[in-house]
Amino acid sequence: MNDTTLSRRAFALGAVAATGTLAACGNGVGGRGPSLIDARVDATLQEMYRSFPNTIQLADKANGMLVMPLVTEAGLGFGGAYGRGALRVGSSTVDYYSVTKASGGFQIGAQQYAHVLFFMTQEALTGFRRSPGWAAGADLEYVISDKGDSVNAETTTVLAPVLAAVFGRAGLRIGATLEGTKYTRIIP
């Protein structure tokens, strides 16, 4: 055996260990539990309502909201994102979810952001909850513009069954889109 072979094996073993560690993140094992997620969800909703008051109307009209307090996204050629949050119906948490995203193409940088999905119809909420892995598509309607303005609830509630608010962006990556993002129920 030479040093090159040993280095390749060490690298391969390290990659397998890292992949296993990342996979464990999504199953809730070793998590700090529902109370931490719920506290972050509460803080995120308070910040959204304070910064974008029109989202209060959307929340009142929504059949449910999926709140992701912190999604971390990074890329260098290939990219990915991960976060955890809760599905609220009324003011109660009914399920916990993880969000993952993989992407390819020219990209560099990292960012963090929060987002909330408003399920405006019962059918959209039921479809989300029954899905083993719901993916956000290009037809998602955004209710907070790039300038930070929120759209009036009356103009958006008739446009799409699922509305998205992406806010609190920080980092060195341009834009935050939910297209291709996958949501999976977890047990924290």
C-alpha cells in the first residue's frame, strides 16, 4: 500500500461517516426535541408578523402553516439546504418536518433564511400531510417580494392554494427560492 491509496481510503471513510451523520440529522434522533422547535417557530412567527403585518391576515385565513425558522443553504458547484420546523393548525403544532434541498450548477456561497408556507385550502393542507415527501414546485406563490414588501392577503388568497413567505435572509448567496425543496415529516 502506498500513501495515495491510504489517503483515498481515509477520504472515502470520512465521506461515508459524514454522510451517515447528515442522514441521522433528518430522522430526529439526537435532536433537542419538540420544545426547542416550537420555541423557534413562535419566535419566527412573531418576527414575521412584526416585519410584515399583512401576513397576520394570511395566517388568519390559512388552514395551516408550515414554519421553518432556520434553513441553512450552501453551495460550491453542488449545493444543499437543511432545516427543521413545525406544521401549525390554528395555534397548535400537529407535526414536525425537515426540509432538504439539493441543487447543481454554477453556485457559490451560503445563506440562512426562514420561511412559512400558508396552506390556503383544506385540500392543499390534506395533500401536504398525506404526502410521504412533499416537494415545492415552481407554481408556489410568494407573498413577500425581494424588496421586503408583503402582498395584501385579499390579492393573494385567490391565486394559489399554497403561499410562501421567505424572510430573514443572511449570507453571501443570491436569492432564496423554495423550488425543489422537499418536506418530510420527522419525529423529534
